[in-house]
Amino acid sequence: MARRPGTQRGFTLIDIMITIVILGILAAVTIPAVTGHIEKAEDVAAQVTYTQARKAIDLYYDKHNGFPADLTTDMFSGKDKVHMPRGWQLHYWPLNGRLELIELAPEDVDGAPDVIVMAGV
């Protein structure tokens, strides 16, 4: 096909549509993979926080020969705010030092406390 003099060559509608389809396919493949990694990272973060809390309780018990009345941030190394990923909670029973890591049901996540729930108090 011969070009007319003075016209510019550009992308055709087919070129643009093929590009959009390819980008859509790439997005459809990568977004679920990334989402899965985020959920795994939140699960690991919850386990790490549980382990830190368990160690803090054990150290407190060894030092004071009793369980702490509540879990405060000064019990943790670095004294940073204790944070649980969305959808996870720590339940703590101060009478016996029991600590449980609880994964909330999706319908219970909104409005739930995001740190430590004092159970059995």
C-alpha cells in the first residue's frame, strides 16, 4: 500500500487493541500472584508477633514469678507499638499466661481490635 505524500504514519486501531489485550493478560497473571504473597507475608507477620509476645510473657514470668496483668508495649524489644496484620488477633489470659493467635473470619474483620484482646478478665 502506497502512502500519500504529506500524511504521517501512526498506530492503527488494531495495534492499540493488541497492546491493551497483552497488558490485560499480564495484569491478570501478575495481580493474583502478588496478592498471594501479601497474604503470606501477613500470616508470617502475625506468627512473628505471636512469638515475640510469647517470649515477652515467658521473660516476665521468669523475672517476676507471675504472669503480667496485661501486655504492654514496654514488654517488647524496641518498645514499638505491637501491631497485628488485618484479620489477626492475639488473645491473652493473664491468670494463666495463655496466649492464642486467632485468625478472624472475613465477616468479623471490620471493627475488630487489631492488637491484643484481653480474654478471661
